[in-house]
Amino acid sequence: MLTRSLVSKLFETSTMQRWTDHARPVPFTILGKHAHMVTAAWVYGRSLEMQLEPPTINWTKLVDYAVYELLRKAVLTDIKSQVFRDLNKDESSRQALLGYVQGSLREDLTAVSPASFDGFVQYFDAEIDDPDSLGLEYKLLRCASNYATRWEYQIISEVDKVKYITDTRRALDDEKAQYGKFLPKEVDDLEPDKLAKFLDLCGRLRFQDRWSQTPIVPRRPVMDHQLVVATLAHLSTRQLKIGDARTYNNFFGALFHDLGEILTRDIVSPIKNISSEVKRVIDDFEKTQYDKHIDTLVPQKWRPELRRMVLNPFVQDIDYDGEFVKACDTFAAFLEAYYSVKYGTYSPELKKALLYLYESRRKRGPIRPRADHEDSIDPMTFDVAYELCFYEIEPQIRRI
């Protein structure tokens, strides 16, 4: 079960700022950086699979690791990496830090599944004592984290010319040298090849805000939203027997479900649904632009998979729970509106959106069960959280 407390921790990462000791032309959040990191990990992993015989990347393990790291960040905030490394070198401070993180997440992760909490503890113990035991998946995440930080650094270094930012660059170069040997040559640097352009294009969703017609706090970049949806989909099904293929497809299908908005910007649902003709024109435009600007950036072997994730993210398939990803998307949007009201932002548009999202999940009906041997997803997964959140803010909504 996904607890309300765990959802709150996840959403707190959207307000945690990075690079706070530097001049920044745009805000950089922990959630946004993590979303970009996991996107890069997908590109690196898929590239490496093309060279491995047979492909040996355990994607379920990689997703688990990524979610564990995000939840640790939610507890510890954005401690500077050099400080974090020094804390872990001292056994006493390391144990105190681990104890604090584990205590903060024990109840929430055990509610997801006892195995989730055990995996969380084992991951961070191994990260210090024997990182090689975490396998190729850990190294891919380190490469991807380095990429996402370097991407931010390149933007910040254009406006912040202080001397010690070069120390950050040297640290990033050292880390890249340590883990970069695991990367395929075509994605080993930020030269303007096709995959680098694809990752940069994905990263631009960190600048693009949702809720363009509604005042909302905090700002909700599209890329941040995608990772929230992916994490909800993963944690909500972690206790089920759904297999590695569904785990992979559900997480990355959710992670890329709004990538098309880099081509169209955020067109709100009421506009899309004015008429079937309006929706058709928008969909046709998105497909045309996708073929021109995104499809050509990835290898031929990836294209059918990525196309399905971007252009048909909510369509049910044998190894993909598209209807559940849509339920996660709706729940994430509801929570964005809920937290904005909690932070004191009221408007008629926000009230209308909240009521629409609250009611729409009832109209959708149950998620169709699976026909094979794997577990079906409970259509009531988020109902308790919906009711608790709505009950809490209903007095404020009535005053709008």
C-alpha cells in the first residue's frame, strides 16, 4: 500500500532546490535532476544492451535503485556531494545518517512491501561497503547522475563565473572518468550527436511548466511530473507479481508519457476536448512533429517502443498497464492541485480542476484485469488517498 506520508515525501522533492550557492538562471530541483538522471539511465542502458550478448541489464533493479535514491534525497535534502562523501567516511556519522534515513522511511516502505524496505537498507549498506556488488545498474545510474549534473553545470557556468565553480567541474570530470568507461562511445560525452540531442531535448521539459492557465505553487515542470507518475506506478505495484517486462514498461512508459509536450507545449485537457476535430488536429500535429524531431534521434531498434510510450501512453497492452499509468497521471495532477491549495493558493480555476480530477477517476471505471498468470492491479489503489486529501482541503475549496 502506498501511504500518504510516502506520497508527501515524494512531492517534497519538487520544492528542494539544487545549486543554492550559485547564481542560477532557472530553478533546478532535486526532482527535476532525478527525472533527467533516470532518462539518461534509460538511454545509457538501452545503448549498452545493443552491445551486450545477451543483454544483461536488470531494469527492475535499476528502477528500484533510482527510487531508493530519490527517497533518500527526500529525507536528507540536497547535501553537497563532497560533504556526503565525508560523512560516509566516518563510521559513526555514517551509521547515524543511515539510521535517520531508515527510521524516516521504515513504516512507509514496509507498507509498500517488506521486501522494499529490506532492499532499501541493503542498497545503501552495499553502496558504502561494496558498490561493485550492486552491479552494472548502479554504475549506469552513476553515469546518468553525472550527465544530469553536468547538464545543469553547463547552464549555470554561463552566468556564475566564481572561481570555485571550476572545482565542481573537476569533480564532475573525475567522476566521469571513473564511471564513463561503462558507457557506449556515442553517449560518452555531450558532443552534438543524436542521442545527446535527444537527452537535451528531454531535459528542456525541466523548463516547461504545467498548469499554464492556473496559478499554482510550487511550479510543476513537465519532467518533474513525469517522474512522479513513474514513481507512483512503480511503488503502487511493487508488492504484486507483475514480472520484469511490466515493471519496465509501466515505469518508463510513465516517465515518457508527456515527452510529446516538448513539441506542442502543455495543452490543457479542456482545450484538447473541445471537440473530436480539435483533438484530432492536435494529435496529428504531435505525430508529425514526433516523426520529424524525436523519432530520428534514437536508434531504429528503439523507435517502436519509444513511439508507443510517447504517443500511446495510456493504451493497455499485454505487458503494459496503460490504464493504470493514466490513473497515476490523474492522481499526480490531483496531488499537484491539492498541494497548491495546502500552500495557500486559491483560484476558481484550481477549484474547478480539483473537482474535475476528483470526480473523473470515478467515471473511468475499473482497470481491466489481466488475462495471464500475473497479478491484476487494484482499481481502488488511490481511492483512500483521494478521499483523505479531498476531505482535508474541502473547507478551503468551498470558500473559493
